[in-house]
Amino acid sequence: MHRVVITGFGIVSCLGIGAENVGNALRQGKSGIVNDPERSALGFRSPLTGQISGFDRQAYLSRKQRKTMPDFVLHAYVAVEEAMGMARLTREDVHGPATGIIFGADSSCESAIRAVDIVRATGETKAIGGATVFGVMNSTVSMNLGCLFGIQGACWTVSAACASGTLAIGQAAQLVASGQQQRVICGGAQEINWQSTSSFDALRAFSMDSVNPTRASKPFDSRRDGLVPSGGAAALVLESHDSASRRGVPIAGEVLGFGFASDGESMAVPTGVGLGMAIRQALHQAGAGPEAIDYICAHATSTPRGDAVEAQVLLDIFGDIQPPTSSLKSMTGHELWMAGASQAVSCSIMAQGGFIAPNINFEEPDELSSRLNIIRELIPQGPQMALCNAAGFGGTNAALILGFQR
């Protein structure tokens, strides 16, 4: 089996465009959450959302190339370009069967709704346009980027709710470890529009604490009342250690362990059974005990039930050890299908920058979170072995263990 290393990463999120800007926001404990007046006008219960600022759609690619790309696919393109630049890869390098691309994504809602609206307004389908079909499919990210970059290896999308991004990275690592691919570009993407979140609002899943938006997402805090939707895209270049050494490129990190499991019970209510199995599986694959983990990048989304379940799992596995723990969703909100990839990129950013970001808005712990080591202030030292947790609707769970050299 080949060692799987990270040679590049990139990100577009509500914390900024590019790893440097996101790193600065993480270091400062800066939130990207706002109130969206359009959601209020449409009758949403909660107007809260992450907001990507300063992204100019016209600045990338040609108009013809963009026709098949919803905004979140273009976000993924920008994240991949940044990751490839860091990895010192050109389009010629990735053109061919040795490179694959796997992204986590589980909806392309806005494009589908626009197509339906056109039919209803015009009474015919020809006004939709031939490019639309490539934007409405869940696989739109991998399809578009695979064609743009000339990928001839693996090229598909993982759809598994909020575990999608983590599972995409884990599957990519498996392909590299087995030697089936020399490298895989992987990550997650999530559309950041009201159309994709209206059903969540109907489920009463969102925080109603909109008086001060930047304080609405408060994972593990006893006052938490729901998640805040967000999105964007995050990408990693994974390749074999031998390949990276031959190319002489700096190694940003390593995928040491990957685990996955399902609760097999409720569609919407997590039990913790699957998450616990996924974490233990990742630890086993990494050949590490709980004491080796020096940072937990928690999934915690700021929902009463979900955070409590994850807290209990961490108490069961780590006992009295309890490594420093934070949920970056306190700043980003819940980036849904992108979330796991965002966590992996953020851990890489923090390792490179020599810090661990805090869990902002954590002021009043509850009975379970009071027994965790929740970070309230920045730690001026990067992680060496980080655990990233992910959980999604349908009881889908995944965990990654990433290693970094100081």
C-alpha cells in the first residue's frame, strides 16, 4: 500500500476566497454568517446564511465554459486551481489516466428549479437551453472539472448528505493507496442559495438567533438552537508519497486513516453508533490510539441533538484524554456537502500556519460539552494528528485522520 500525502489544497468559502484569506479568518475567529433579506422576504423562518463575498463569476473561464457550471461548480474550479498551483501541477500533468477527480456533492437545486420555471413560463422546453442538463445533475462538479482538466482516470461524485466531502477524500485516498491512481483531486462543493435550503428551513433545522448573525452558530453551547446553512467549495490534491518525492514538491500533510459507518436507523436523528465505528476504524487504519490525536475538528453543527450525540461519542472514545476540540462551523456555518472537505483543508491551513482555531460563541457549556476540551481561544501551535468527523442525514458517518509535520 502506498502512503497518501496532501500536496495541494484550495478553498472558496464564506471566510474568504483562497487559503490565505480563510487562514486569516480562522486565526482571527471571524464569522462569515449574515442575515439574507431575500430569505426574509420569501417567508423563511430563518434569514441566516453564510455569504461568499467578492467572487466575480465573470473572472473565470470563458462564457461558453461557464454555461454548464452553476456557481458552486465554479467555486470548485477555483479551489482546484489553487490546489493544483500549490501542488505544482499543470493541466498537462493531470491529463491522462493516472489522475482522477472525486467530489462530494448532493444537490444542484437552483439549476433544476430555473429549468422548471422556464417551462412553466413559456409552455415549452426548448427555451431551457442545451447546457442546462449538465448543471442540474448531482455529478455536475466532477463532470465539468473532469472535462476542463482532461481527467481520464476516476471521475465521479459521492452523494452522502453532509458526509459527502469526507467520503470523497477517503475514497480518493483509497484509490491512491491501492495504486489504482497516482493522484486524485478531491473535495466537496455546496451551493449557497436559498433554493437549496428551503426544505431545511421547513424542517425547523436552522437557528432562529438572527439578532447578531455572527453569534448564531454556537456548536456545543447549551444555547444552540439550530444550524446555519453555508457553502462554497474545498479541494485537495492527494498523491502517493513516491510520486510527490519524485516531483520534489513540498508535502503539506498525509491521510493516515479513514473510517466510515452508518447508524442504520433514523433518517434525521443521529444515534452516534455509526460515528463511533467510523472514528475507531480511522484510528485503527492509522495505527494510532486516542492519545495520539492532538486536535479534533468536530462535525458539530450547532443542533441540540447532533452536538450532544457527537459529544457523547468523543467521551466514550477519548475518555479522560480529551484532545483540544473545536467546530469550525461556529465561524462558517454548516457547509453541508462541502463541510468535510472544508474541515480537511482548514486543518491543513492551520498546520501550515502553526495554530488551531477556536470554537467561537462557546460560552455556556452543557453537561456533556463541559467534559470536552473545547477550545475557546486560539492555540498558537498547529496540529500534528487531527481527527475530522462528519455525519449526515440517513445516518451516514465518516472520519479522517490527517498527519502533519511541524
